[in-house]
Amino acid sequence: MAMGKGLGALISDTGVAQENPTVVELKIIEVEPNKNQPRTNFDDEKLEDLAASIREHGVISPILVKKQSNGFYKIIAGERRWRASKKAGKKTIPAIIKDFTNQQVQEIALIENLQREDLNPIEEARGYKQLMEDFELTQEQISQKVSKSRSTVANSLRLLNLSTKICGYLEQNKLSAAHAKILLSITDKDLQDNYAEICVKENLTRRELEKLIKENPNGKIIEKKKKEVKEDLNLTLALMDFEKKMENSLGTKVKVINGKKKGKIEIEYYGSADLERICRILNIG
């Protein structure tokens, strides 16, 4: 089956991939992340490495943005470079400004991350689902746009049928898509969760997980956690989800510290200008 041409063709079709695209320097505080972009996890260590490179060499490849009606610029491709530039203390960032449709914005954001292999399995699946729901695309149409087979897209979407716990493991790279495919063959959701928990705890390979399920099809030797422990795990997952949503919305690192009686939220910012940007997003100050 003929596959789509991917990001280069999509950007070229919109007129960006010209020989000498116009690159401008935008103020960091005038640029905002795309709240609907599929990628929500940014590795802190890799981000620091990129920030160190940007301090030394600057931003080699300009980011791609769209001007919004409020005067600010939405990132279409390059949020990682933008985050690292903030960490590096940069006041401006090179950018190419283009007027994309909402569908093109989502397609480019998804394809860029897929080609860079930056997405975990759940982020990838949610990206496909968002294209289907927002723009009524079929699995076949999506497969053409992202240069993947329809079965690959279909199998990815199936991951969203897994429990919140297992999706969390996938987002943290504690389980692979191959592990998840095996777990999907189990109809009992409690057993699914228990097998996944053992897999993570024992760091089982795909073959070892298959063997565990084959030898214990009814989960007889799998002990269920106490109710209190399950509640703690659910709370932890909920807080992780909240952190990711806040980070995606604010474009900076957010940490939720939970205590027995009270907790606190830490929001990182890089200078007074960045603090003003965050306050603007929060509609305070």
C-alpha cells in the first residue's frame, strides 16, 4: 500500500518548505505551547542537555509557529527547543510564521513527534484519536498522513482501551506497546491490572509476561493489593495526570507535592518575563 509522504510533504503543501523561508526572531514570552499537541512528556535530563547546547551554539533549527488573534504565537513544531531556550536564558528564538488550519496544526505536531520518535505509545494513540474526533478522519486517512499502515494505527488506538493504571505505565515507559498488546488479550480488567503490576515490579520481558499468563490463566497466585494501597496508586496517577496537564498548559515544569494533610504545587519559571507569561495564562496579576 502506498504510504503518505509525511511531515516534509505536509509542510511543503502549506508553503513552508521553500528554499529560503523567512526566519524571524520572536520574544520567548510571545510564544506559547500548543495545548492540544500530542506530546506531554519532556525528559528533564535531555532538556538540560539541549539547553546547554543552545547556550553554546544557539537554536540551529527555527521553530514553526502560527500567529493567534491575541497577538501571541502558538507553537506548531519545536516546543522542546522553546522549553530548552527558556532554560538556557534566551530572550528570543528563531521562528518561521505560517498560517495553518487547525487540522494542519494537529497533523504537523503529530507527524513531527512521530518522526522524531518522541511520543510514548499512549501519546501516539491519543494523537490519532484527536485527529479522528476533531476532524472526522478515518484510520485509513490517518495512516496515509503519518506514513504508517492502517493496522498500526488501529493497534495503537486499541491501547486506549486499557485501564488508567496500565496507560500510566506506558506513559512512564515502564511497559512497552508489545507488553500492552499481550495484556489486551485478557478480558478481565482486574487480571489485566494485576499482570501489568507484576510485569513492572519484576521487570518482565514480553516473553516472560506471556509465560506468566500461560502458567497462571486465572491469576490464582497473583495477590490483590489492599484497598488502601490501590487508593494511593489511584491518587498518584491522578496527580501525575494533573501535572502533565498543567505543564502542557503553562509550557513549564510543574510538580505536585502531596502530603497527609496538605500539599503544594511548584511551578518553574525562568526570569520575570516568563513569570509574567505564566501569570497571563493563569489570568492573575
